[in-house]
Amino acid sequence: MSQTGPAAPSVAQLEQVKDAVRTLLHQPEYDDGSAGPVLVRLAWHSAGTYCAETKTGGSNGAGMRYEKEGGDPANAGLAHARAFLEPIKEKFSWITYADLWCLAAVVAIKEMGGPEIAWQGGRTDFTDDTKIPPRGRLPDAAQGSDHLRHIFYRMGFNDQEIVALSGAHNLGRCHSDRSGFEGKWVNNPTRFSNQYFKLLLAHDWKKKKLDNGLEQFVYVDEEIELEEGEKPEELMMLPTDMSLLSDPAFRTWVKRYAEDKDLFFDHFSKVFAKLLELGICRDASGNVTNAENVEDGYKSAPKKSDTAATQKDQNRGQVGHEAAPLKDKNETFQSRKNGAKL
Ligand code: HEM
């Protein structure tokens, strides 16, 4: 039941999709008012399963549509991002989920004030879950610098690139019902900047044990201007974020990015483009030459049903019907957040 679209989307077609992504970023009911951060995380997790040695994983295939990858606890909460993109998939059914997830992040980063990121389409959607890599390839935030190197060297990144990529934690927040960690890294988590690096260096981060037993690092910014009655929200760092400070090679880059926003933007733009290309082979003209793409062309999976409770339009093992329950959850979260400010 898959549908074959054009060989690869044209520039004009992609412009339409980019416009549609820009329109959906504003989500007043959700988190800090933007779908941007969680879209960035979706793209990163779709690509971050790559293993350079075995050439498995990566951004081809949109494996998170399947329980095998979508149900990985490391991907908890990313169903929100996928559900945000469903109306776009409905309108532009020719685009593959694999391309849409990556392109949405590139648009979101730019719209949130970040750099332009070079991007090429052509990823295809897997038609079953057989090519999905094993779980456990994404980083564990409770660990330190050795773990980061183990995970990111496997993908083919170096120390400088690990630090530049981590700068994405300038965006969004941790959720107790997803990763178990709680809070945002910076005061304005929907604006892309080098604030994350500045805060890492500037503050005395204190260890805090959460009720669920996890440990994170926190700081309360007393100087921030607040609306009347608002309490300052604690900022946080993950143990892996703190390891960028304690490891001398990582720390050098933290300092350089804190001092030079343009350098960070330039390096982030390059490394994020590299991340999104993990697992994608191209010929000199940019056509994707992965076996599944050559065999089947640009094959976009049918849109997932977000209404009926039947699995009929889904492939085996596919996760579906995500949108409605998530909408309810977002509204509950927002009313709790508003209530807390009163
Ligand atoms: C260095 C290793 C990394 C670790 C251990 C890590 C871990 C985490 C954790 C635990 C969360 C909170 C998830 C939640 O509870 O909702 C998170 C959020 C986030 N991460 Fe990372 N991450 C890493 C690298 C990256 C990279 C490379 C990027 C992108 C380039 C990224 C982008 C994000 C974004 C944008 C969010 C916020 C999502 C939201 O607001 O829903 N992270 N990360």
C-alpha cells in the first residue's frame, strides 16, 4: 500500500513543505509555545542510530513509525513531534516521513533564530521493520564523557562535533514523563543561540536528586525579569552536559562557543547537516544510492491514520493513531503550567 512519488522532490515542492512547517511551529498549547525543539530532537534521533562500521541505522527509512524503534524508551515523547507533522504529510502525501522529519528540523532551527543548514532530500520510508537497528544506540544522559565519545565516535563524529551538537540543548526542555529529567537548559528555550554554553560556564551547577532517583544539575537565575507573581524557573543540565565542562578537550570547545556565537552557528550548521546525512549514500548528482532507494525509488509510506482505531492502513509493527491522545495530554500540561503561575 505504499505510494511511489517523484524520483526525489523538486525544489519548488520542498519550498511548499517548508512553508507549511513554518506555519505549524507556533503551538501555544504545547510546552513553551513552539513545536520547534521537539522537531529538532525527532530529526536527531532518526539519524543518531547510525553506526559507521556496519553502515546500519541513520536517517533513511523513518524507522520510528515502527514499534521496534518508536517504542524505544530513548524515543519517549517523540510521538508529539511526529503528530505535529501529520497534517503536512496529509497535504503533501508524496513526501517521505524520513525526509519530512529531517527537513522540519532544518526549518525549525532557522525559524528559531539559528543558522541556515544545507539539506538534501531523497530519503525513503522502509516498508517493514527489518532494517531497523537494535535499540541502545542513542546516548544515555545519566553518563559521562567516555559514554559520549563511545556513542558519537560510532557515528563518525569528533570531540569538537560532539560539543557543537550538544549546543542544541539551547532548545526545549526535559520532561519527567519522557526521559525522567525535568526542566529547560536556558531561559528562552525557543530561541537558538549559544546561551547554553555561556550558562554552563557561568554558574555553579548543583547536583539535585529527583523523586524518580535520577540526578541532574540545577541553578536558579534570580536576576531574570519576570512577570508579576511569576516564580523563577530552575534551569538544568544533564550529567552528560556537565561532562562537557569536566573533560578538558570538550571544555575547550565549550569556551570557544560561549565566546563566539558566529563560530558556534557555523560549526553547528555543518555538523547538523552531517548528522542528517548519516546512513545516506549519494552519487555525484546527489541521488540517494542506498539499496532500498535504488530498488524502490522515492517511496513514501501512506499517511498514518490519526482517527480510527484500526491498524488496517498500517504496516506490520507500525505505531499509529498517535495524534488525538497527545493533543489531550498537551492541553493538560498547558493548563497545569498556567495554573502554576497563578
Ligand atoms: C550528547 C548527548 C545527548 C544526550 C544525552 C541528550 C539527552 C536529552 C534528554 C534526556 C532530553 C530530554 C527529553 C525529554 O525528556 O523530553 C533531550 C532533549 C533534547 N535534545 Fe538532547 N541529548 C543529547 C544530544 C542531543 C543532540 C545531538 C541534539 C540535536 C542536535 C539534541 C537535541 C535535543 C533537543 C532539541 C531537546 C529538547 C526536546 C524537547 O523540548 O522536547 N540532543 N536530550
